[in-house]
Amino acid sequence: MARTQSSPTRYVALLRAVNLAGRNQVSMAALREVFAHLGMAEPQTLLQSGNIVFGCPQRDAGELERILEAEVTRRLRVTTQSFVRSADEWQQIVSGNPFPAEAERDPGHLLVVVFKQPTTAAAVQELQAAITGREVVRGIGRHVYIVYPDGVGRSRLTNALIEKKLGTSGTGRNWNTVLKLQAIVSNR
């Protein structure tokens, strides 16, 4: 269905590190209320890990991130980062996957990590060189794809190492979640 002038732009927002090991507890119902209070259309959460799809007039993702972070802190008393992508950007993440075989065979061990600032090819190569295990990293721009063949929990490729090498903060979701979010953001 084609979007009309008055139809809101659809976005995916990912909150970092909520509902992990009893820390940064956020009710998804309360999160939807925050988005509704901000005037976001049809906020819909997925799982309990801070994934939300919503609509609003087209805006800069960085501006939306700042607004969401401030409002989540104010209303839910949780300080966390948010990462926003438009529906078109999310579609590019899905269609640009350099690991289609891994996505098919083992989607739980393929992660997409989205960032605040773009990465460079040199930084991604530096990250790959720093890996001591069998993980493989590909990508450039505001996201990378990482295959964790032995699982994320056992890996030494931590978020701290990723952020140090790439020079920007991020949050990751496994391929199953990426596709579920794609289905929601594409569904009108």
C-alpha cells in the first residue's frame, strides 16, 4: 500500500540493555504508553527486550533517539540508549545481509548490531583482526552483521570490544528478531 502525504513514516526503535538480568526493567506496556504520549502512531512492541515499531511524521533518526531517550528516562526512570531506523532503512538491513546461508541455517547466531554513528571499512577490518574466536564481522555504515558460530554467550567478541574498535555505541538483535521487526514495520 502506498503511503499518502498524511500517513506517518514507520520506524523501528531498539532500546539498549533493558530487561537484562534484572536490570533496567521496562514494561512493554509502559513503553508503548511513552510512545503514545509522544504522539507516535500505533506503537507495537516485540518481545521484552525494548523493540518497538511506531509511526510518526518523518524526522531525523538522531532527533527521535534523543527524544525517546529523554522521555524513557523521565517517565520510566531508566537511562538507556535508543537506536532508530526508518522502515526503508530496516528493509536495507534485511536485504543487505551478507550471510544468507547462516541466516537460513542458524538465525539465532547471526546478529545485526546497529550504531549511533557510522563505522568505516577500516574500523570493521580492525575489529575482525581483533577477534580471537571463529566470529565473522561484515558491514559498514550504521550497522554490522556478526556470525557467532559458537554462540554469543561464550564469545569473547563482546559489545565493549565491538564499540571500542568501531568507535560508536550500539545494540544487537539476532536475525530472528530482525525478521520479526521487518514483518511488523512492513505491515500496514
